[in-house]
Amino acid sequence: MVQAKIKERKKVQSAWAMYDWANSVYSLVITSTIFPVYFNSVTKSEERGDVVSFFGIDLVNTVLYSYSISFSFLVIAIASPFLSGMADYGGKKLFFMKIFAYLGSLACVGLFFFDGDNLEYGVICAVLASIGYAGSIVFYNAFLPEIATENEYDFLSARGFALGYIGSVILLLLNLFMIELPDFFGLKDGGQAARWSFLITGIWWAGFAQISFKYLPDNPYNKKVKKALLLKGYKEIKRIFKIVKGSSVMNRFLAAFFFYSMGVQTVMYLAASFGDKELGLPGDKLIITILIIQLVAIGGSYLFAYVSKLFGNKASLVIMVFIWVLICGAAYYVVSEYQFYALAFVVGMVMGGIQALSRSTYSKLIPDDTTQHASYFSFYDVTEKLAIVLGTFSYGVIEQITGSMRNSSLALGLFFIVGLGFLLLIKIPKQDFQPIIEVKNA
């Protein structure tokens, strides 16, 4: 009987980790590589260059794309706490996760019909895809403390990120093959192949998400949906906010997470731009850089989960943030292609580790007697989204003022130093967690 329960719990944990496999293709294919290049290409014209008209407003195409991503993160930062409160109060975490996942995947499919002439349509689809991705992650993360014990958090979180990196690299390689050899697939050109990659990304996301949806527990605490759910959700998130605000450990961790995430997320979004602008690397070599980061991040996720097992979460996070400080300093002096590849290798190693360990560490700070995991994780998610907005904005402002991305990279080092300072003030409590729920097939 006990063996059967353990086997069932492992099955649920595997299904949970598969959602990283399902949705990470969006982050790599749509956000980081193929879509930005495609967007820039189809929105240029001989008459106006890279200036486009968006609902009658003239903007540079790259600026419009940046604004659209920032807007989507801002929407989630505002909405997710209320949605999380509703999900916790009404036992609807899996329901909301499905809604956002399907919204994101359908928006990716919708990008198949974006050809540059329908600019507003394409931007709206890109925004909805980003909202779907960011929104589903809130509820996905909140399952972690419900399906695992504390001693399983680090490696299970690392397993999810590792699967995400593997899956996204597999699909990216397929998409790149289609773009480079469109005739082989019966396609007209690389542009048409890029549009097919958006379609495949949406199908991949929704398709593999079915594994998670089948086995993740639906309403594990048997909460009943009551009237005035929005009002109750607001009250619930307000109550959790007071708890988070009153916890010095949570406050300091979220402060540390905010500052070092400003650096981590900015590097994720702008590493390719740095290689293009400062080193003049062509597109194929920038793709190689991104693949290096993704592949090395798989090992990094497990490496620092092991370091955490030996020395604790705090020590592991401190080591990684210190390495990030060194990376920012080194970026200022990078001048050659192979130096950039070497730096990408180190970035991948700590990127996988810091993302996985940040999630599992926060899980350990959530009170063990609560069932409001989505509400708690909404604060974690809002912190990360605001870090993305402010980090990328600061990077751009510093480049505009100084005329060099190298100076922006040095500034990122300051964010990591501040984050390191807050980490050193944290004392992560050791708790003996029991399995929080008995998982069942949904």
C-alpha cells in the first residue's frame, strides 16, 4: 500500500515536471530566438525602414516589440495576485493553469497567420502568448509544495527546468532545420518556415501539457466554490500579503530575488543583442550561443541542487550570485567570438541553477500549515515580472546614455551585488515537511 502511494506520487511529480517541457518551447522559440528575428524582418519596409504604425502611432519595430512584452508582464503582475487568491479560495488552481496554458498556446498558433501586414494582430497574439505563459507559471509553481516533501523540492525543481531546457532545444533545432532547408519540408522560404515554427510551438505546448493536466491533483483540499469569488479572492490575497510582509525571512528573500532576477532575466533576454551589437556576431553564431546556454543549464540545474544538498540553499545561491557578479565584469572585456562562447557556458551553468533553486527555496519558506500556495507564489511571480520590466528598462537607459552595452553589463553587476547583500541576511529555516497531500489521478 505504501509502495503504491510512493509510486503514484512519483508519477504526479513526473507529470508536474513535464509542464516545463511543454511550455519552455515558448520561452526559447517565441521569446528568445525565432519570433524576434521574424518580427523585425517582416515589419521593415523600403519606404519607412524599421518604423511601423501601430494603431496610428509611429514606433520603431524593436521598441514596439519591447513595449508589448513589458505590457504583458505588467498585466500578469497586476492580475495574478487576484487570480491566485480566487484559485486558492475556490480550489481552482488547476483550472486557472489550464486557462492560461490554452490562451498562450492558441496565441502561438495564431502567430502562424502573422505576415507583417497585419501588425496589430501579430502584436496582440504575441502579448496574449506572453500572458498565457507567465500566468500559467504562477499556478504551476504553486503545485510544488503540494506534491513533494521539503527534501525533494530542490531536485524536483531542477528536474523541471532540465526537462524544459531539453525540450526547447529539441524543438528549436527542428525549427532551425526547417528555416535553413525550407525546400526539404515543401515550404516556400524561411519566413514561411518560421510561421510553421510558431504553429508547432503552440501545438507542442498544449499537447504535452495534457500529461500534467491528467495527473496533477484537481482541488486537492476539496474546497467548495462559493459566491463572490472575486471579492473573496481579493480578501485572501490581502491576508497573505500581511503574512508575507510580516515575515522578515520572506521579505529579505524576495528582495534578494528581485535584485538578482533583474540581472538574470535581463541577460536571458538581451544576451543575443549584446553579441550582435558589441561583437558583430551573425545570426547563426548567436543561435549557437543560445544553444550553449540552454544545454549547459541542464547540468547546472542538477549541479547546484547537489551543492544545496551538501551545503544548504543559502550557500548555493550565494555562490551562484557571486559568479553572476564575475560574469557581468567579464562581459565588459569580452572582445572575441570564443570569449563570448566561454562566457555563455558559465552563464548557462548558473542560469539553470539559480532559476531552479530560487523556486525550491521559496517553497521552503511557505508555512507548512497553509493550503494557499498559489497566493504565496503570486508574490514570487510578481517580484520576477517586475524585475524583468525594471532590469531590461535600466539596461536600455544606460546604453542610451553611455552608448555602450558594456556599461549596461557592469550595471547588472551592481544589481547582483545588492541581491547578494540581502541573501547574506537570510537565515533559511530547516523544517521537516511531511507530504502535504495524498495525490490522486485527476
